[in-house]
Amino acid sequence: MSGVPGESKGVAFTNWLVSKASGVLERTSSRRGFLLGSAMVGSAVAVAGCAPGTQPGSPYSHITDCAGGLCTDGYTEFCCTINNGINACPSGSFPGGWWRADYSSFCNGTRYYIDCMQNCCGPDLGNGFCAGCSECRCAGGCDTRRVYCNYFRYGQCHQEIGITGPIACRVVTCSPPYLDASMACTTALAVDNSTAEHAPAHGCAPTAAAVVPHTGAATSPAPGQMVVFYRGAGGNISTLSSTGGESFSGDQIGPAVTSALTAASDASGTYVFGRGFGDALWWNRFSNGSWSGPQVFGGVPLTSDPVAVSAPGAIHVFARSNQGELFTGRLDNGAWAGWTSLSPEWTSDPAAVSSRYGVHVFIRGTDRLLYTRLRTASGWGPWEQLGGSLNSAPTAVATSQGVYVFIRNSDDAIWFRRYTGTWEGWQTIGGVWTGDPSATVDGAESVYVVTRGTNSAIFCNRLVGGAWTGFQSLAGNTNASPITVSAQSFVSVFVRGGDNGLWHGRYTPTGWTGFQPLGVAVDAVDALSA
């Protein structure tokens, strides 16, 4: 049952006979039984089930014996499992369509899947399908998904090929397939977040180092005050605020979003941003004691988590578009100034910080190197490559001593560079970590770097008086990357615990307080799956 059978006209004809007899073309897929709209090629066509063999002991008969294994979950196996470990369409197939999955533990949260359609070997079955060349089967046992079974096509790739066999297998990448000319794909979007955590059963390695979702976002609108935002039930935006002490109160303030959140404060109010309906940037503002209500800044369909940073006279927002292009928008005293492109083809969430030098943005390129760009009073300067080999999105802070940017490098240790008008070299503060690091600066200009360990606990390293204290365990059992924010007199750390609840702890002048539950549940997985 393992191995790829050769192309066979006999297999194709057998599959065709059974598919016709079973009425397979008259039903829709249990997973994708919906129309995607005119943005797709006509609309998606789906055919459920698979074309089984007719002889006892055939590969298909083994699928029916798997009793709930991966082979019967309705999805197709990864190509690397049947293609000698290679994450590409095997011989005799071609990219036929793609979809996006958000909130993944891979690829900084967003993955792209490409269905490899098998070439025709038999009669036209109607609805754009033909009998394939290989018999429907498990890829290598009940612990693998099936191959050459599913008759379905999203249809954004190789549209010049009008009739195809079943899906042979699927490829997964961290960048949109339409950026690869060889895929011949359009930008028409389909989303299936239920596939975000799928991984090859065996035979090949994951496509990228794992990361974990973000807990939420937090900002300090004034010294001693704290506001934290999180995705509550169904992905709706909720908030908790504190005007001092460790007592928080709050409520739901916005509709469901499909990204992590970001927050910033200026003289016009406190803002929270997220990617919402239509992949547009949604936001809400707290000013003069009340929330404005959800509003939208459209025009750019987003594919990354947004990032906001307060700068003198404005709040700057950064996010990647669905074509990998980095865009920035600006709120000038509450007035939206629109989107501006900062160039394409990036592969992480951006990071941004305001310093005495200007506004800095950082992002990972398709080569996994770190890049930065600086906006001064004269406008945006050129992109500068900083090197590294990033396993995470970057994070950055500014002090009077310079700008610090931190990454989790390919060795899973935390590394940083400092900018003081020119960039100093890379230095490491060590460790082996999971997820994205978070950094902030307190009122005494001590730098805090908070990250998640391989044991799911949270650790913090502080730069105090020019020297690192070393990583201190803050304990906890977490399933998301932490967020940290300074209220000048203290530094707050928020995490999503193993109970999916929101937990909070503080560094005060007397030390670390320990984590305490805030009594609310955090939804760190998209509830809007197609």
C-alpha cells in the first residue's frame, strides 16, 4: 500500500466505472461543499468521496477499514509523504488551486496550501473532472491521509487546464503561491483555517519552525494605567483596563477578527486594531470615556497581523497585504491618512518602534533575513538588510541608548542588534525558546525581553545598567506567545494559560509578582473557519 503505483489505464477505467455507478458526481464535498463566488474561476466544483477499486483487497478497501484514522478524515495527504520527501507536486500532476489557513503553529501563523491535481488517464466524468491515473488509497497506512481520491478544485492555478483528475496530494508553503510564477496562480482568495495545524504523518519534516499564537495586545495610555485587548468568545474583541493596582474591568468592544490584535495610544485616544471581515483593518477608539464603535480602514486586503506604534503626532500601522506587500497607514490626531506601500515579498508579521531617530519598521524577507526601514522627517529611507536567520517575527524597543531589535534565530536563541545612528553587530542572550519574543522598556530605561520556553513556561531577561541579568523563570503553563507592556512604574506580562484563560503578572520595584488569573477566556484560534 505504500509507494506510488504507475499510471494505469486500467485503474483509470475502473475508477471511472465505480464513480459513475456510485453517483459520486451528484454530491458535494463534506469539507468544501460551498461556492466561493465569482472571484474564483466560475466557482469551485466539488465531488465527494473517492473512486474506489472494485476488487477485494484493493487499496480503497483498506481506507474503509481505517475506522477514524487520518485516512478517513476527508483531507488529502501532503505531497512530501509520497514524493520522496519533496514538498512539490509529483510527476503526473500540476498545481490546480490554493487556499490560506490562518492561526497556524507554522509559518508565523499563516500557511498556504496548493492542491496538486492529477493528469487525466481516463474518460471525462463531467463537471471539469476526468478519471485519474492512480487508484484512491491511503498514502501509507491509516495514520496517513488519502491520495488520488478527492475530486475538488479551487481553480486559481493553471486555469488553461480545463479538465483534471482527482487531487493527487497537497503542497504547503509559508508564502503565497501566486508569488511563484511556476505555480501559475491568481490572487483569488479561499480560506480553510481548519487545516492550519495539519502536518505530514511521516516521511518529511515540517515546512518551517513552529511558532505559537499571540495572547493579545496591551497599551498604557498614561503612567500607571493599563489596557489589554484579547480575542474572546467567537473571536470578538474584548478589553480589560486598570487605572492602578491589579484590578481589571472591561467588556466586549468589537466584532470577530481573524488576526492577532495590536494597540496604541496618543492624545486622541486609545486604539485597538485587527484584521476583520473582508481582510480589512478594523479598529475601535476609546476617547472621552467611551468607545467609538467598530470602524474599518479598507482598500488593502491583509494577510498578516497588524502592528501599531505611537510616534510624535501620529499612530503608524503596518501590515502585509495578501500579496506579501508591506503597507503602512497613519492616524494623524485621529484622522486616517490612507495606505502606502513599502514594497513586496515579506514573510513575517512586522515590528515597529518610534525613537529619536524616527519610526523604524522591521520584517523578515523571503530569504529569512531581517530587514529594516527608517522614516524620518524627510520620508522613508531605503531598506537595509540586517542579516540573521529568523524563526520568529522580530520585536523592537527604543531607549536613550539606542534602538534594540530582537529575534528568535534559527538556533531558537534570542539574538539582538542595536542602532545608535549605525547598526552594531549581532549579539545573543541565549536560550532555546518557542514563539515570538516580546520586549518593552520601563521608566528607568531597563529593557525587558519576555519569551516562552520549551516547557511552556515564561521567562524574562532584563538589560539593567548595560548588563543582562540572565533569564528568570516566571513560571506558568502557556499555549501562546506572551505580551508585555510598560506603565513606567511597572511592567505587565500577559499570557494565555493552559486553561485558555488570560493571566497577568507584574515587575514592580520590589520584583516579580507572579501570575494571577483575570477570569476571562482567550480565543487564540480563529473561530471563523470556512
